[in-house]
Amino acid sequence: MVRDICGKAAIPYVIIRPSAVVGPSVNIPLVNAWLRRVAKGKTVFMVGDGTNLMHLTGLKDLVRALCLVGLEALGDGDVFNIASSRPDPIKELAEGVIAHAKSRSRCCGLPSPLAKSALTILAFLGLSPIEREYISRSDQDFVLDISKAKRVLGFEPMTTNIESLCEAYDHLVATL
């Protein structure tokens, strides 16, 4: 859409594609539901066994990437993926927040077909913590190649996935 609109109007543009952005005040329903469960010492559920990889983008890293784009004279239509330095298994992310919070929570993987069916029904009712388009791939890896952002912008992620989630957790707890 951006390419079509800007191309027709001859407006230069750059596209920044972050993975799920995590940090203080960022509202991602599924992440916030996880964090609230950790704060209450409840079980954190995941689709599948939790070995699927997730690439997140810390809010600070996204802001830094946007500043770098503003400093560079970039070619028209460049696209940059922005994420942490490495993806982590979902279960390790949840366990990292649980450890940070010193919570009694534990992780529980649900069989993918059962969990996806339940989430689809909840989505139909408007109650799912996951958007419909993500349900089918909720147990799959989500990894971005950030090498172009590193090479062209000099982008280097400053926060890990777990650090960003812990910042989001701390902010959530402080505002409860």
C-alpha cells in the first residue's frame, strides 16, 4: 500500500518492519495477558510445546532504528526488518519473565490442534487474545532477517527479547 501511494505521488519513502514491539506502555493483548498471569502467579499457556522461536523488537530498539533511518540518506523504497539480535523459544521467554518476577507461575504447552480450535472459536466470539490471522501460525517460528538494517543503517539491537519483556512486565506491575 505504501509503495502504491508514495510511488504514484513520487514521494520518497522507507519501510520499517519491526516484529512484535514489546516494552513499557506497548499494548499487545497476548503479551499483556501473559504478563498479567505472571503477576498473579497463574499458569502461562502457550500453543504447542513452546519450542517455536519468536523474534521481538524492544521499544528502545525500534526508536533507535527510526532515528538511524532519519540520519541516513536512503534509497527510495528501502525496507528494513527490525528485531532483537536473536529469536528465542517462546517457553524460554515466558520462563525468563517468570524468573524476573519471582513468580510462582509455570508454563504449560497446549496441544496445537486443540489450542488453535479453541482460539478460533474465541476469535469468532471476539474473545481471543490472538488476532485471527496469527492463530494458524501461533506454534510456528517467527524470525526476521535484520542483516540489511545492520549493514545499511548500522543498527545493532541493544535489548534482548527477555529484557524487553521484563521492562514491559515491570511497567505493567507498576501501573496495576
